[in-house]
Amino acid sequence: MTHRTIPPIPLVVIDDVVRRALAEDLSRGDLTTDATVPMDVGGVPVLRAREGIVVAGLDVFEATFKLVDPNIQVERLSADAMRVGPGEIVAKVTGAANPILKGERVALNLIQRMSGVATATRHLVDALPPGSRTRITDTRKTTPGLRAFQRYAVRCGGGHNHREDLGAAVLIKDNHVAACGSIATAIQRARDHAPHTSKIECEVDTMEQLAEALEAGADIVMLDNFDDATLRKAVALVDGRAFVEVSGNVTLERVPIIAEAGVDAISVGGITHSARAVDLGLDWS
């Protein structure tokens, strides 16, 4: 895979999400910490990976502590998109123990989930055949409120992003077709309505629907839940006339098979909606 620069999440987006997360946890203060830990007690806990992961979310991790106490310092010993092994220290946090403890859970919740998305994405990217041009992409199946974080994590894992939101691109799904009568009608209406800068993607479930979408001039076709044999026939039918995306029933084992069929992208909702939060801990010495 070629190297790509990963633009950071805008600070204004980080600030908004983290403030809401902290308000959820600290709206009534921290009864335990305020009762047991005086403000003059210091601490230097370390963020440690307890399993092999791909790191994502260090800006978010640091911003969480800075919003609780701007005097807290975070020293990064790793970087986003880097692989780290079990036991490796990712970052050190230095400051008053009281505010560190108040921000600890929110900071961990966010970086554990972001690193989980990055790690799951990396597994799929690594399953692509050497030299493959096929992209692994996310979908809009993200956690409400955390889309920017999860999409960034996908990029850290070597994946690419699909459309940002409903206004970003035309994607005609089966229910759109059912509502307006046919694929050809849906594509023509989309072409009449969409700006000239927007490509038109159409989801298809059968070879017959694929032929209709191609005839109607779809720029991108999404082959939904095609088996391996039908997938190869579909790519041959497209014959370069459209960008080919595959979605549905994508497993780690199927990724190389799908890629070798010659598709352009494999979209996987599971890398955001079902990625496991990885085991990262804030260890106090």
C-alpha cells in the first residue's frame, strides 16, 4: 500500500465531542476523587497497550486531559497509525493526580474505541493481496456523534472513507429504487438533481440490476452480497465502465478473493459499528 498523509481531526471537532463526553461524566463532579485525592498530589501514569494494536486518537486523548486541567502534560511515545505490541507504552501523562483521574475514563473510552477501529481496519488492509489497488473503506454505520473520530481511525488503519454524510454524494440503495420504480428512473432523477461535481453510485443485488445500472450510466456500482462466482462475472460485465464497489458478507478470509476479482473498493460497516475496543490501560506506578 502506498504511503498517505493522514490529516488530523480539526481541533474544533475534537473539542466539541470531548466537552460533551466530559459533561456526561463530570456534570456532578467526581465524588470519589475529590474525597480521596488532594490537589497537591502528583502523578505520572502511563498509557500502555495490553495487546497488539494500531494506535489512533492521541490528539483526542491529550485534549481530554487538557480540558480537565490545562496544566496536564501528555508525552507521546508512539504516534497515530503506528503498530505497538503488548506492554509497550504509548504515552505518559504528568500532572496533578486529581484532574488526571477525573479525565481518565473518558480519555480511555475514546482512544480504546478509535484504536479498535484502526486495528480492525488494518487487519482487512493486510489481507489484501500484495500490490492490490483495491481500497478498504468504511460506511455511514458509525456511532452517532463519533463519526469524525471513527473515520479518522479508519484512515489510521490504512483504510479509506466512503461518503461523509447524506449530502456528500449520490448513493441509490434498494429502497430508493423501490420508492421510485426502477434503477433507470432513480439514476436519471439523480442526474437531473445532483450537482455536476457529484458522481452517481447505485447499489445492485443481481446481474440484471447491474446491467440496468450500467445502461443508465451509473458512475459507481455497489455489488451487494454477490457470491464469489457471480462477483467475477459482474466485474467482467462492467469491463471498466464504472468504479466497482463490493459490500455485504465481507470477511477477513474473503478479502483477498474479492480483491483478486478486480474490484476497486470493499466497503465494510463492521470496522466502525462492531469494532472491539482494544485493551489500553492507564497504569499508575
